[in-house]
Amino acid sequence: MATTESKATILIVDDAPENIDILRGLLKDDYKIKVAINGAKALKIAQTTSQLDLILLDVMMPEMDGYQVCRQLKSQLSTSSIPVIFVTAKGEIDDETLGFDLGAVDYITKPISPPIVKKRIQIHLALHNEKRLLETEVRKRTQELEASRKEIIACLGKAAEYKDNDTGMHVERMSYYAKVLGLATGMTEEEACALQETAPMHDIGKIGLPDYILQKPAKLNDDEIKKMREHPQIGVDILGGQTCLLLNMARSIAISHHEKWDGTGYPYGLKGEDIPLHGRIAAIADVFDALTTKRPYKEAWSVEKAVQLIKEESGKHFDPQLVELFIEALPKILEIKERYQEPPTPPVSIENTML
């Protein structure tokens, strides 16, 4: 016999107390039993019971019959998966067909046969448990796949950054900056987290650039600038035509984070809100971090100097509204900057920042 803790919970719904007594007497040794004498009470119990494993439901009840109860159970996410067995004197084929159409798993006619009732309950509880286990396993595997995909995206972002930054901390900081800005625009937590996860891919195309350009400790010449400006398209080529939501967002950021609000950016010269919002956010996050950290071609700027440049570029390089939100969010931005500091590096030379 099952222990109390391991017993399945069954709800018996019938407006006739004698019918409830018969079923409860038959099942109480093997299951935890709840009862309801009308449809409204049955729905309340189903919605408030943490784990209800099966419902035995009469059809002919006043005010709300069993079919109406079943229809409501199946229409609500919290109760839709609970197996329903109709137990009723209505035994016509049309009655059974309606019951199954409404989502019931079985239909038992009165007067009941105790062995049949017990066996059918056992069968449907076993099927329900198996389904639950399968759904749990699928959910676990899906979460594992999603986690793996996010790890791959993060690793690719860092791989690109290691090409022209010794530590790869740039992608950590700018991705958090992007999330802060995303939330400030009214994004949901889910979308802002997706932005944080994909922002590190903004410079993935740099994997395809020569090291002599990325590591050059001096200003780039015209040919080198032209080559550098190929990296957004290279990034899109690397990311390919995936249908994954995160990789679609990553492609959008990779191709658009060097576009400028006034239309003077690259690769397409997009202007204003024609530039994807995720790309506009990544642009500010990327430039602020690039300005305030040391690179092979430049010393780190002060925060004050970097913020001043971003203000000056409002309406030119950057979306003016995003610049305002960035300034408002500066305390959070600086907390992130402090948390993800670069380790000490040897002193280097001059300037080449917004390429």
C-alpha cells in the first residue's frame, strides 16, 4: 500500500452525497480524496490544489453540469492537464462523444463496477505520471540546450574580443550596459536579458580581420579603415541564416552597431529609427566602453570625457533619447564598469576609437 505522501490525489465531484460516499469508500485506502458537491466548488479546488492527479466528474449537476466544468478546466492553463473521467448515468454514444471532445480521458457509466473503476483509474494515473515525467525531461533538455546555446554565443563574443583586447572583458561590460539601457527603454526583463546575451556578438566579424589591423598601435590608414569596416558583414556571414531568436538578434546587432543616427554610419548608412533599436543600444554601450578602456591604439579616457563625447554625439552618432537614458542610468553603468575592471596592462599609444 502506498504511503500517505506518495498517494495520488483524486477529486470526486457529484451533487449526490451517496454517490460520493460510494466512490470515496472504494478509493480512500489507495488515494487521497477530495470532494465537491457542485461545479463551482470543484473548479475552486482544482485551481487551489498544488497537485491534483485525477478528477472523477458527474455530468448531471444543477447550475453547472459536468460538461461545463470540464470545459472550464481544459480552458485554464493551471488545470488543463488534469485527467478527467466522467462518471455518470448518461450512457448514450452522443454523451460519451461529447465528453471525449471536451478533453475527458474516459467515461464510466453508473451504476459503477468497482473493479473497472479501480483499473481505469490506475491506467490513467500511470499515463498521467508518464506524461508528466516526459514533459519534465523535455523541459530539462530544452533548458540545457538553451544554456548551451547561450554559452556558445558568449564564447564566440569573447573569441572576437580576444582578437583586439587581451582579456575579453569588453564584451562583459558592454553587454551589461546594453541590458541596463534596454530596461530603461521599457523592454521586458526577458528581452533585456536576450540583448545582454547577444550584445557580445557585435564584433564577431573581427575574427575575419588581420591581426596587424586589430593590433596596430597607431591610427589606421584609409585602406585599413576600409578593411576594418568589413567586420559587420563578416559577422553576419559568420552567424549565418539561423532561425534562433537569439542569433537573429545577434545578427541585427552585428550589422547595425556602427550605423549612426544621422545616416553617416556603415555599412548601409541607415538613419534614425531605421536602425534597429538593439543596434542603437549596442552602439552607445560599445563606444562608451571602448573610450574608457585601454586599447593597443589608445589610452583609456576618463568617464567624464567619454560622457561628454556621447552627449556631443547625441543626434549625430547616437539616438538622442538613448543618450538621455544613458545619462540617467550612469550610476548603474559605473557600478558595472567597476565590477568588471580590466586587469593591469602595459602602457600603450594613441587613438582610433569609433571604428
